[in-house]
Amino acid sequence: MRRSWFLPIAASLGFAFLYAPIISLVVFSFNESRLVTVWSGFSTKWYGELFADPQMLGAAWLSLQVAAVSASIALVLGTLCAVALTRFRRFRGRTALAGMVSAPLVMPDVITGLSLLLLFVTMESLFGWPAGRGTLTIILAHSTFAMAYVTVVVQSRLADLDLSLEEAAMDLGAPPIRVFFDITLPIIAPALVSGWLLGFTLSLDDLVIASFVSGPGSSTLPMVIFSKIRLGVSPDVNALATIIIGVVALGVVAATVLQMRGRNGGRAKGARA
Amino acid sequence: MAKKPQIAAETRPWRDPSAKPFVKIRDVTKKFGDVQAVNHVSLDIYKGELFCLLGGSGSGKSTLLRMLAGFEAPTAGTIEIDGQDMTGVAPYNRPVNMMFQSYALFPHMSVKQNIAYGLKRDHLPKAEIGDRVAELLSLVKLQDYGKRRPHQLSGGQRQRVALARALAKRPKLLLLDEPLGALDKKLREETQFELVKIQETLGVTFIVVTHDQEEAMSLATRIGVMNQGEIAMIGEPTEVYEFPNSRFVAGFIGSVNMFEGVVTEDEADHVRIRSAEAGCDIFVDHGVDCAPDQVLWYAIRPEKITLHRERPEGDANITRGMVEDIAYLGDMSVFQIMLGSGKRIRVTKANSLRGDPDGIKWDEEVYVQWNGGSGSVLTV
Amino acid sequence: MTGEALPLPHRRPWTKLERGLLAMGLSGKALVIFAPALWLTVFFLVPLAVVFGISLSIKQFGRPPYSDLLTVGEDGTVQLTLHLSNFLRLFSDNLYVSAYLNSIKVAAISTVLALFIAYPMAYFIARSSDRWRNILLMLVILPFWTSFLLRVYALSGFMRGNGVINNLLGVFGIEPLVMLQTDFAVYVGIVYTYLPFMILPLYTTLVKLDASLLEASADLGARPLRTFLTITLPLSAPGIIAGSMLVFIPAIGEFVIPSLLGGPGTLMIGRVLWDEFFSNTNWPRAAAVAIAMLVVVVVPIMLMQRAQSAVVERR
């Protein structure tokens, strides 16, 4: 490589920039003192405080549940949408559907959040349902925007799938639904898992939309964290951050290792994951 | 490879006016938007045939095949298989199976599961499925490969699994889309032989789509040459090769030398053509449907022409030229000869003598001759 | 596909149901399209219509805190009251106009900064060996999967008056810099959180770049910088546009970053909307801000999509 000094240095600086704050977070979660200035000794007391805080734990549990349900709903809807957009040739409203499902990807959170809240309020005054905002409304909102991401992931995998595999199944006597469950689904399964994980993470991480559509008593973890950090440094948040980073790091490393190993196993035509 | 006589090839049902065709394609047209992929094609295929649809890309052969399989619906026209009208019948309800060009083996299933898939769709009892799968594995000589996955097989093995899978349900009609395209030359020759043998043994009607004319010639009982969505010619391999009905067919199959000329004599038992391109008169030893002064073409194949140092006897079908290039291919030599008129022709000669010292060399002036009955007169 | 099936040759549990549905004109295909379409219409389109409707209302005490558009009088008359005051205020009040302009400015600058930082990284990863490439990509993606909120928090901790950077500078005897509550912090924040979104599309385009093109250019006498400017850069245009889209557009409406890292002077439209809604409880005004924001955002989206298709067509 010609410019062999520039690129590695620039890249390393970039990576350092990306990771330095995170690493400092992790380091100071073990700091005895509350301050981010002085290292006063190793301590896990903030972790203890974290686990003793009912508000945090309750919010965490709520967030996990909401994320799991929303991701699942988003997976079903997103997959249906992806199938419609890739496998069905032309149908009325195709461009409308494609537009509607990709808009949440670029629309600012505040607009999505506001619009959904106003919808729920209007629906409540017209039909009496949903009665007040809470877990249900958060799930509905999260499913909607997560669905957009699932569609993108599944759509790109479906587009790569060799059509002749599905045709071969039909030729051998399988009607379209059978083809989907016997052939399509097993082959795109890794994309479905990615889609679910993506929806789960986005839901878990969402602050703005949840703030708009949640109700009393249904505070999600990001909402609780936000109110804490608005006021300043909060070391138990550091502890939480470290835990989350640890779990995520493990997951991502595991996924990468699996993917690298899978690639060496060889691939037949029409099967890429 | 010498082709063994086949069942349909022996009985030749297409020559029998009272024979009932197994597949009736009637005036079928397929349009994709403005593009006409298949244009008013009518075709009869008989039971037990190994019929080849031969054509270049864009000829419509694959579209026609897909319509037979049910993946496309004709814009107009009908397709009948074994007396049943297939209009509106979905692919999973047809007595037809297809072997795909990419083999389309299900990557997440083993060889056995792939082959069994079609049988499972028919809800056959497990034991019966097992027996049938074993039967097919031994037919394609892959008995020990049942548990393997497609990515663990070689290209030739995958092809055999695809064939076994397509034959599992004992279809009345088997469609093959470029079955030998992905194989290397040696494997292709072996597999051609295997394919014909299997077809003979089982008596299944095969329709093969290919762009490789050698493949078509060696496999087929009859060939249907397609060009731009239409059938250019249907016939047995000998007919298509020796008696092409148009310049397109003559040029498409094998190589050919084409001379343009004007009819000078048009009689019931012979035709004489004056050709400036050939630089001589062309004498055809049979009557041709044409008129005096008509412009037409004469096609003569490279292997039908002989080269001489001295002028042979005769007043037609003899011309002069210079040897521009000789390509030595081992089993034969290809001579490129420039005639006096400036036209280049191809002449092939089998190398029946090893290292012939007296053989024709580069830059020699030679006389070129052919027999009056060896060429074809083409009016289109 | 050639349409409906013939009489099914064998029984399946849902045969009767399927035939019934088909008779009613519903097919499996219709349901597949219908389910997500219905959901999106209800939870995406209708809400936008509701926002538009409420933007034409005015703030009023009560639940909900805005006036009704349609009122039915006692004598059976129906009155439609539309207030344009919210939209007029958007233009007349300097707050909104400057917030919009500032948002665009901040988003644009951040996008350019992100591009400059991301490009060498993406290029480096694309040119690495297979094994390293996977590891580096993993390192890029990992922050993306961790909480966005926590990363901004981490950054704020880093940049505080008594944070890590200032501590480091203190070691060298440099006065602590004020980094938080400034525009600068917002730029850093946006670049920091959106960096993976810029790196990945760039990487995807760069990795597909045929190395032999660069070799051909060098062979024809071009120095590395020239090769980069004339060959690499133009060919990576799709990646640049895609990455910019993924950063610029969401950045315009950002709330969290200006809220945690910015000061009172860094007015961004996402924050304005939030304050209108939560602090002023002026829902109609917030709705009007949202509609205007949509308009502001739609234009760059269309421009970028046009740029994208133009680049694709040129190939």
C-alpha cells in the first residue's frame, strides 16, 4: 500500500475516538468515588446500588418485555412485508407500501413519537381504546418502527435467495405456503434472527418515542436513565452501561465467530447466510 | 459418441399421421410488457421422445419450457399434456417435473431429503418413500451419498441428484433446462450417454432446452430450432443438419459455407445456379421449388468439400482458391480458403493419415470441389 | 404463477377454509400484503394525518389539551374551526426559523465531519485482509448495538469540566476547556453516535472496488493522490451518498444529543418540538413544528434519492 503511514494511523485514531468514551465509562464504573476525575480505588459498590434500585430494575424488566414482544410482532409484519415486496410482482399500492415501510427509517424520532401519541389520544376519545397510555401503546409504537428495519434486513436476504429453489419446490408439488415454510424460511432463518435482534435492540434503546407514548407507571429503562443523567454523572448508570456493553460485546463477538466459521464451511449455490 | 437407437427413434411417431401427440403446444404466445418472448409457437411432441429445444439467448426456448412447467402463463394459446389442458394449472398440480439449470438443490436438506421432497408432497407412506429414494440413488449411482448435503458434492454429483429428484415422482414429462451446461467437457460427454440411457430405460418423455448444438445433436430424437420466439425448424438431427430449411438454421447448426447465386436453369430433375461468390456454376442434382432468375443461397458444409491440386473433371461445383490458414485440431484439420471472388470458405478434412507429407500446405493454390447432392438450396 | 389450483388431490386440514376464503375473493397473497399494509396505514399514515389535523387546532385547557376541529352545535349545525395561527407563528417567530436553519447547519457540518473521519476508516477496513476485516467490522458494529443514550452519556462524561479529557490536559498544565453545552459538543456527539452509519455504506462500496482499477491507474502513471481523487472517490459516490443520507436526515431532528450535550444557544428543531410538547403543553404548536419538519426533511430525502439513482444509472 502506497500511503502506508496515513491510513493505519487515521483508522486507529478513528477507532480510538469511537472507543475511548466507552472504555472510560467502564473503567469509572469500578471507581470508588462518584467523580470521573479521580480514581480513588476499585469498588463494585455502584453495581450493588444498581441492583438495589427498584426503579431501575423495574424499568429494565419492562424494557426487556416490551422489546421482546415488539421485536416479535415486528418480525412477523416485517417478514410479510418483505415477502410482498420481493416476491409479488405488481400489485396496487406497491409503491405506497414500499414508501410507508421505509419512511420510519429516516423520519426523526420526535415526529414518529408525537404522531403516534396524537393517534392514541384521538383513538381514545373516539373509541375509548387504547385506554390511557402504557405498556400496550409502547409496544404498538415500537413494533411499527422496528418493522421497517426488519423489512430491510429480510428483503435484502430474500432478494439474494435463488428463485429456482422455490420454483423447484413448487414443481415437486408444494403449494406456495408449503414452499415458504419448507424452503424459504429455513434458508433465510439467519436474517430473521438478525431482524429480531435488531428490533429488540432498537426497542430497548428507544428514548424519544417511548417518552411520548408511555403513561404513568410505564417508564422504560432509557427514560429512567435519561432523567438521571440529565442531572449529572450517575455512577450506577456507569455500572448499567458496563453490563450492557459486556452483554452486547459477548453477543457480537459470538455472532462474528459463528459467521466466520460458517463461511469456511462452504456454501452451495443459492445458499448464503 | 454413437447414439444408441431409442424407443421413439425406432418407432418415429412423428412420421405417423395418426399418432396422437403427448404434448400439444398450440399457437402459444408470451409477452412480457412490450417484449414478445414467444411468438405463435405450435409444436407436437410424442411420448417417449427426447426432444431438444435449441436456440441462442433470447430465442424464447427457456420461456417456452417455463410455460410447460407452469411458472409462466401463456399470453395466448394453449398447452395440452396427455390430453389435459394445462391452462390455469399451477406447477404443483402438473404431472411435469423439471431439472433446473442451477440444479436448485435445497441446501438445508440432505440428498435423500431432496429426492424425497416431491414424494412427501404426495403424502406417500414412509416405507414407500424410502424404497423409491433408494431406487433412484442406485439409478444415478449415488448409493453412498444419501446423507450428504449439496455443498459437499461435486458439480457432476449435484446434477445427478437434481435428475433423481426430478424423476422421483415418475412424471409423465420431464423438462431439463441446460442440463449439461455447468459440466466440463469430459463429464459432459459421459453424462450425455447416461442421460439417454436413463431416458430409454424409463421411457419418460424428455424435453431438453439447450444452446449447445452438439448436445442437441447427440441427445435428441428430434430438435426444434428456435429463433427470436419462433420455431425455425423441427426435425430429426440428420434432417436439421443435412437439410436445413433456412439460412438461419444452416448457419446455426455446425458451420456452413453460404454462396449467393441466381437460378439459371430450373428443371424438375436439376437446378443450375450461377454464383459470383463461388466463382463457378452450382449444379444441384434434384429439383428445387424456385423460379428462373431467382436469387437464392446454396449451403455446403465444410466436410462435404474436397481439395485437389489438379482441376477435377466437371463443369460445375468446382472452383479455385488459395489456402490462407490451416488449423490442426488433432482429429481433423480446418482449411480456410480464399476464393477468387474474395469469399472465404471453410473446408474440413479428417487426418486419416498420420503426418501426410503430400498434404495440402499453406499458400497453395487448390481446386475446391463438392458433390451436386451434398448441399442445400435455401430460399429464405 | 398460473393462478388458482385445480381441485386439490388430497385432504389437508385447512382445505375447506382455504376454499371458503378463495370463494370470498381472499387469497393467501392478499393477506400477506394486507396485514402489514393495514398496520402501517393505521400506525403510520393515520397518525401523520392526525398530526396535520391537530396542527390546525389551538392549545386549550383540558384533556386533550387542544380545541376540537369539529363542533356540533345545539341547533344541529356542524362547525369546522381551523386555526392557522400555529403555522403563521412558525414564520413570524424567529425562534422557529433559526431553529430550523440551525438544525440543517448542524446536521450538514456533522455529516461532513463524519465523512472525513469515516472514509479513512472504511478504506482501511476494505483494504485489510479477510480475517482482519471481520474483526474490524465487528469493532465498528459493536458500539452500534450498545445503547445510543449511554454512548452520548459516555461522551458527556468524557468532555465534562472535570472529565477525562480535561484531566489529561491538566496533566500537561493546560486550562480545562469548556466543551459541554456548546455547538462543538453537539457536532462531536452527532459524529460520535452516527459514525457507524457512515462507515458501513462506505465500506460496502469500497470493498466492491476492483483493485485492478487502481493498479491500472498507477500503471498509466497516476500518483496515489490523483488515483484517489479521480478513480476511488467518484466510484465510492454511492456509498458517500448513502452514508450521508443515514447521518444528515436523522440528525436534523435529533433531540437527545442537543439536549444532553448542547447549551441553551444550540437550538435544534427536535428539541424545540419536545419543549413545545412537554414544557409548554402546546400540542398543536408541536404538531405544526412536526409538519414543518417533515417538509424540511422530505426535500433532502428526495434530492438524495435522485442523486443515488443518478449515480446508479451512470454505471
